[in-house]
Amino acid sequence: MSQRRNLVTVRDPRASTWQSIVEKVAKKKKAMVAARPAAASLTGAQSQELSKLESFVDACHAQVFERAEANQGRIPPTLRAAPVSAAAPPAPGVLEKTKRCSALAAQLAWAKVFGPADRLAQLQNAFDFNVCDPFWADCVKEYESYFKLHGKTIPYRAGLNNVLPWKLPANARIAIFGDWGTATPDAVDLLQQIKGFQPDALLHLGDVYYSGTLDEVQERFQAVVTSVFGVAPPRRFSLSGNHDMYSGGAGYYSLADQLQQGASYFAVQNDDWLFIGMDTGKHDSNPLDVSSNDTLLEQTEADWINGLIAASQNQKIVLFSHHPLFSAYEPIAGGGVNQVLLSQLSASLDKVTAWFWGHEHRLGVYDEFQGLRRGRCLGHAAVPVFADAAGDPPKLAGVPVLLVNGAPLDAGSANGLFKHGFAIMELAGKNATVSYYRQGEAAPLWKEAF
């Protein structure tokens, strides 16, 4: 399990998959180094080589994040961020060369997989001229091989009536949290806190980082759940997020099968409640599109959801997705509303009690809007987000944020980062309460009744 202090992630399918590949190649090489015969412990040369591999991984993540920050016109994070590993950082000149090699290797890998072909010779020359460590050439080969083997059509399971046989207990307690699949110490601590509530189910709103590979879903979802809950965890569900789809979906669908979830969309119910999990990740996975959070549902899935809601007579309906229907913080296709997703479900929203989503790494609680009574963003479970003196005020006009004591609910911050959090939903027959918790705090930040 990763012991990194921070995790850096960006909404770029090519870059996120590159991060996964670099970690995978480094992991293989570290295993080979550690397996070499040594007296009683690792030799000095072995330790030095392991540290070098770790510095390659750190440089890759730093380079990817700095590129994303620069594209947004923000300060490069190395000027304000803590190091992402506990190892002593390399000398500045060495670090810059390593980041340059990572950037060149990534561009070369992208050109080999996605084109254009006429840039290959130029990029290869630039890569060779910089005399990069052979590690980076291995990463390019692995990236190219990965997309040949796995980067094909997402194995979406269309046309299922995926109402699961598992019944929600009449007095169920459900933990809801999103963007959690990091395996960082914060992710482990947050799940330990959730365990204290003895939940009947864990509902993860999606995203296992960096790109939802088979190794990542085992190490950053399953292994963490087992480390906290043991071999008999509560019932678990995980939605399809954009990062889950970046590597092609094989890891995510393996996880869905292990969770006995059936598909990337599902419904669970009892006499009083109908919970519907939706797949908004399938259409936010294009490696050539780095800003496609105006996602949508497969139309067969939208029809199934609308049909379930129409057929429900006495149940309260709760929807779950990775992506938001609307946002007061980040534009969706240039505006505050996902108009395509809204058009697919607008006929059913008057029957929906609440809709929980993630994707944005924040707590967001909204007033009634676009026919939806309660929109709730819970994407702040584990990914570190830098905070500043301004906090996290709404940035888009026209999307009504719920005010509590005259101000939006705020996740708060500590040590320059926003606090992580989750929600606990407690069912009692036809009634429910949802309590919103900050990590490490015993009392809820806020509570509401449905």
C-alpha cells in the first residue's frame, strides 16, 4: 500500500494513465532490485537504486501536476506543495532533468499511441538528445503496449435490469464518500472513521487513481477496505468515474464483479427507499479530450432509470453519480449545468429526494435547482486540494448554494489543505437523516432530514 504523503491528480486521461504506467514500471523494477541476493539487508547500491526509482515516480507526478497548473495559469505547486514522498529530494538540477525526461517520455508515448505520426521523429530526437535514464524508455514501451492491449472499447454492460437482490435494511446506515481511491494515509484514516459508525453499506461515488488499472483497484480500493474492515466488510458499491475509465475500464469492471454489483449502474431498494447508482464515467474517458465533464448517460441506461422511477409508487428516490448535474464552482461545458444529463433525467427529477455526486474534490450543498430538491457534492474524501485565505467560495453565478447561518457549508482547512469528509445516511422507515462529517471530528458539521 502506498505511503505517499500527498497524491497529485489531474483530469487528463493521457496524463493520468502515464502516472499509472510510471508507478507500474517502478514497482516492477523495485521488486527486481529488492530480490537480488544481499547479505542480511539491502546493500547500499540496492538502497540507492530504490531511492532513484522513487525519485522518478515523484518527478513524474510533479511534472504532470505542474503542467496542469501552468495550463490553468496557477503557481507551480513545487513552490507551495509538500514533497510527495518521505525520501530526501534530489538536487534541484537533477530533479529538473528528471521531470524533463518524464515530460519528453510522456509526449513521445502519447504520440506513439494517439499521434500525430509526423511528430514522432521530432519527439524521439528530443528524448534521445536529453540522454534520459533507460527507465523512461521502458515506460514509453509499457504505455504503448498497455493501450494496444487494454485501451480499447470500454466494456460497458448495456441493457441490464440491474436491480440487485441485496435489500437495504429498513434501518440502514450508509456511508457516502467520493474520489477516495488513493490509498494515502488520509484515505485509510477516513475509512477508519467511517468504520466507527458500523455502516451497513459503503457507497463510493467513484474514482480510483490514477487511471483505474487492475493493480490500482486492488491496492487503492480493495486492499484498503480489507486493512480497515478485515475479511468481512460491509456491502460495498463503487460508481464509474472518469479516472476509473481512463485506462479502459478493465480494472473498474473487475472491481464491480468483486463487489457483486453486476454493472456500472445498479439499483438497491427496500419498501421505502430506492437507491439508483448511475454511470457518468463512460463518456468522460476520451484520451484526446481533457475537459469533458459535460458527460451523459447511455440512453438505454437513462431509459431504465426513468422507468424505475416512474414505476416506483411509495418509495423515496435517491440518485448517485460521479459527475455533477450542476456546479457553482467549476464550469460544465462553459456553464453551470450539464444540459445533456439534465435533459435525460428532467422528467423524473420531481420524484427525486436527493442526488449525491463527486468529481469535484469538495463539499458542495445546493438549494433546490433545475427541478432537483437536493443536490449534494461529496468528492472530498481523500485527494489533497490546496486551500487559501479565501476558502472555497462559489465561482459561478446562478447556481444556488445552500446557506447555513448565512454562509455556504465549508469543509474547512488545516496545514494549507482542505479537510476531507464524508456523509452518513441513516434510514428509519420512510424517514432519513444525513450527517456530514469532517475527517477527525466527532460531531457532524451539519445534519439534514429527508
